[in-house]
Amino acid sequence: MKTIILAVSALATLTPAAVHAKDPDVKRFEHGGNVYSYTVTSTDNGRVIEGVEEKTGKPFTLRIGKHRVRGTVGSQQVSFTLRDVKPLDKPATTLASR
């Protein structure tokens, strides 16, 4: 699960800030055979990624600050440094974007 969270964080961290400035669009990607849909919104304290794993319906929320990512995946709390976020070995496939 941490690999998936790191993948989502990497996507949001590497996306230019100008993309985050407009209304949040639902994005989808596939990783490890699972499809995830999510939105990224900007706040005063950083960015927030909210989404769901489509097959199980398990929600996740990640708050990206200056140095840490904190949030929940289902009912599990997660917290890790941005240093831990590594780019994917191969680019994630975006299934849909508006």
C-alpha cells in the first residue's frame, strides 16, 4: 500500500503548480493492477490528494506539506517524508483526465 501512496504522491508532487490552480479534475491511473481515481486541490498549507481505489472503494486522503505527507488510506493513518517519495520506475498510465 505504501508503494501506491508514494506513486500518487509522486504524481501530485511532480505535477506543475499551475495545473493545481484550476478546479480539481478527477484523474485516474492504474498501478499494480488496481485503478485509482483522485483529485488534487491546493490549500494554504500545501496540496491535498483525495481519491478512491475503484475496485474496493477504499478512500484515501493525503495532505502534502513542505516536508511531510500525512493522511489516511481507508482507516489506516499514513505519514512519511517527501524524501521517501520516489518517481515510479515506469510512468503511471493516465486512464482519463478532464
